[in-house]
Amino acid sequence: MSPRAARPGATAGAAAPGLGAILDAIPFACAAFSRADGALAAANHGFQDAFAALPGHRDRQQLASALGVAPDADGAEARAPHSGHWYALHWRPLAADGQAFDLLTAVDISARLEALDTHKHRQEKLLFTSRLMSVGEMAATLAHELNQPLAAIVNYLNGSLRLVGQAGGPAQVERALVAARTQAEHASAVIARVREFVRAREPRRDAQEVGVIAHTVLELLRLEAERQQLRIDLALSPSLPAVYADRVMVEQVLLNLVKNAIEAMREVPAPQRELRIEGRVNLDDEIEVRVLDRGGGLGPAESEQLFSPFFTTKSDGLGIGLAICRSIIEYHEGRLFFEPRTGGGSVFAFTLPRAEGRL
Ligand SMILES: Nc1ncnc2c1ncn2[C@@H]1O[C@H](COP(=O)(O)OP(=O)(O)OP(=O)(O)O)[C@@H](O)[C@H]1O
Ligand SMILES: [Mg+2]
């Protein structure tokens, strides 16, 4: 041990009597190192408390390397490995008793960093909540406006079905009426759930099969798909684990994504119109559902705005489909994202947690 090094618990080393007393008046961890050999010459109690347990703290080089900074890095922020505290480090030249020292002050900034972190976290949460609220309010308004006409549509369809039944056909009309009623009932279910969602802000989640959800969605879009002569490739393994989700909400997400995919392929030649729905367990052990199309894809500028409410490139679009999808998926602790598809087109994918262990 260098004879000039500060004794543990002492405030001054032999080489700099008086210096320790001065350093002790400073409210931060503070230590003087000899300019000549970098050995610790004096330290205040703050420094002893913060760094005495750190091996090598009596030598400027070793101390700096333990903190992961350069020995003369003025203004550096460093994490002390033994305590996990963060310090802002400053070096100043100091002459005392005819000797040259370099004075280190180490201000503990852990609390400030933590506050910043919390602030950022809160900010993000706020942003998320406000996005959810605006989409929620919009949805509530729509739900309110659409509820009455939808109920009337279902009533009319039921009336028509009764009349067709009494008249004994024709069967095609009956099928079309049943299909129309299925659509209207789905719309009502979505609206009912949206209202509940907005009111309670708590989806009703339980174990759901992605395959069942995909079939429901494709059934709702069958007409549209046939009209476009679309090839649909449903690649969901029956062994795909169940997800922990609100069924109607996830149906709504998938419906929006598949609708977008179909709309994206309006302009491409019919033989290329291929839609694929895949499911897999990803590396984070979540279920990832992927909707792949062979449409025009998206440029970098578009893909940035994609999820903002009211962003649309369609003359008949509202631009809220993806914004709602994202709110729903985030509510389910999942992610919704876009990727270009190899060979042309887009991939829209979302993740959902597994039901296993949640019920
Ligand atoms: N599969 C896709 N391929 C290419 N572009 C897409 C695809 N899906 C979405 N987009 C782009 O993102 C925009 C926003 O989609 P979003 O679903 O939010 O709104 P929209 O489809 O335009 O209207 P709506 O509110 O009726 O859904 C679309 O207008 C389109 O430009
Ligand atoms: Mg859409």
C-alpha cells in the first residue's frame, strides 16, 4: 500500500494534512490524487462511503478503469459496479502544500436518472393512454350512431327470411339473407364490445384458438375474396397454442388486416392475388399471427405513418383501421408491426400472449 494513500475511514492522507478537512466540507464524494503517481492522497467521508469498497479505488488509473471511464474523462457519467450507483465525475487541478493534485468530485446522480426514467415511462404511458382515448372516443361515437340502424337491419333481414321461408324459396335469396344477417350480427357484436371496452376499458379475455378466429374472419370476407378471385392460404397449425385474448377484438384486428390485404391487391393481376395467414410461436414464446399479401407494399415514408389515426391512401378509407388494431393489440400486451414481404407485398403481424398459465 502506498504510504501516501488515505487510511480507510480517514479524511486525509499523510501527504496532505488539512486537505482532508477541506474536502470534508464538500457535500459530494471528493478525493485528491497525486499528480505525480496517481495515488490517492486525501478523501472525504463521502468518497470513503461511496468507493472504499471498490477494489483499486486508491489509484486513479484503477479507479477509472473500475468505473469504465478514461482516467481524465471530465464530465463523464459512470456506474459504480459494486453499488450500482451512477456518478457524474469531474476532475480539477489543485495545488496544496506545494504539491500538485487532481481533485475528483463524484456526484451521485442515481436519483436524478431514476426520476428521468420514471418521467419518460410516465410520458410514454400517457401517450399510449391518450391514443387509446382518442380512438376509444371515436369508436364510442361510431358505436352510438351505428347501433340503431344495425338493429333495424337485423330485424328487416329476419322478417325477409321469414317471408322467403313461408314462400318456400328461392334458396339463393335465403342464403344471401343469412349471409347478410351474419355480417350485421358481427357488426353488432363488434359495436357492443367496443361500447363495453370504452366504458370498462377492460377487455374480456380467455383462451381462444387463432384458427377459429381466422375462420370467422374469412367467412365474413368470403364474398369479397370470391369477387377478387383471391387465393387464400390458411397456414395455421392445429397445434398452435391458444392465446389469452378477447375473441371479438382479435377478430376485429384480423378482419382489418385481411381487409387491408385484399384492398392492397385490387390493382395487381388476378393470378398474383394471394393472401396467406400464418401463425407461429415466436422467440419470446408469444403467438405471432401474420397476414401476408402480394399488393404494392409500402414505402418507408408510408410505413412511418401507417398507424396514425386518419392516415389513409384510399379514396374510401377512414384511416382508422390500423390505429384501432394497434390499440387493441397493445391492450393485449402484444405488438402490431409491418414488414415488407420477400418477393413483393406486405406482412402485417401481431403478437398475443399464450393462454397457458393465464387462466
Ligand atoms: N396490406 C397493405 N398493403 C399496403 N398498404 C397498406 C396495407 N395495409 C394498410 N396499408 C396502408 O395503410 C393505410 C392505413 O390503413 P388503415 O387500415 O389504418 O386505414 P384504411 O384502410 O385506409 O381505412 P379504414 O379506416 O377503412 O381501414 C392505408 O390507407 C394504406 O395506405
Ligand atoms: Mg383499413
